[in-house]
Amino acid sequence: MNELIAPAQEPTLATALYVAADLTAWETDRPDCFARDVTIDGVAFRLLDPEYYAWLRHRMTLAKEMHVAGKMPGDVFERLRHAFNEVHSQALARFGERDLLRALERLRPKNYEAPKVFDCGQLTGPTERPGHFTRAVLPHALAQVDDLRDKALALGWSHESLYRTQGRFAFPCGQDYGLVCFIGERCRVGAVTFEYIEIFHDGRAEPLRFYNPERFAAHALRVSGR
């Protein structure tokens, strides 16, 4: 693992790649809507950059040593190796060999802060920018917002109003958090209008309304009952 090999396929560079410590990855075409670290279904993902790539490569080297020593099953190592090769190809195409080699030289694994899981039910603390907070989201919340995205955008909603997970104040205060942050584990989305999107909770007959911030900027509460 001492050489950087050119990627077999070019990724879509207009997107950003988020990777977990176990090398699970997902891609987004609106990275401005997400924090550097995002928690999905209890798994912490971090936006891939040269420094994070170097740390993941270090972990892969340790995994190889464990495999050679008989401390990691072959199928587990092969799964990790395949996943890392995909991340490696993406990193090379996005950042270039020189930046990745520089990051590898500078990496101090013991000093690197790994991605941390944020509790979906609590304030998740300041991010790297003072005064900003981030909110963890659930996979089914992302899936529901993805399903209604095209209709909502056509009605005048912005990507930020649907997907943004950062705010200047602790959730749910302020006007910054997107729809995806308000869809809980037992919620489903109802009607989508230019004014609001309905959110149904189990055990509640009447939906809550998430108002379009572009049209209702003066609302103090983003989600209110009928």
C-alpha cells in the first residue's frame, strides 16, 4: 500500500463523498447542506478530504497487518480492501496524487480526531465553525425527502430548506434547519404545497406543518400545529 494507483473510473466531481470509519460511503450533490460530520442510523460519516483519506489508509494498513497475523478473517479483510479501493479511486480523482501523498506524510494517527456519532435526540455541539450546530438525521428521513424533492423544488422550495442539517442555534431553534431534521423515526410525510409540507406522527391524527422558510421567514417556529 505504498503506491497511489490511478482510478479506474472518474467520479462525478460535482458531488461530495462521505465515508464512515468502516468504509461505508454515500454521495451528495449538495454538500453545502451538510456538516463535515453527519450521523445516519447511528453511523458517523465524514466528508472525504486528503487528511481523512490518509487516516483511512492508515486504518487499512492496520487491518492488513491484523489479517496477516491471523487476527482478521479473510472475508472481512477482502470486504474492507474492496471498499477502500473505491474510496482510494475517488480520492485520487478528486484531490490528486500530490495532495494525497502530502497528507500521508503529515498524518499523525494518534492526533487525528475520528468521526463521532451524534445523538439524534440531543444537540450535537458546535462544528468546526464557532456558533454552528449540526443535527443528525435518519435514513428513512433522507429517503422521504428524496422522494418529494422534485415536487418541492418545482413549488419553490430550496435544497437548503429540505436538507440543511446545520444551524446557528441549538435544534430546533432558529430558521436554519431543513425538513429532513424534523422527520423522526415514526414519522411520514403528507401533503406537499408551496406553503408547507405535512409531517404525520404515529398516534396523532392531525399533521404538523413544516413551513417554507422562503415564504414564511417571519415564523418563529418552523413546525406548528393546525
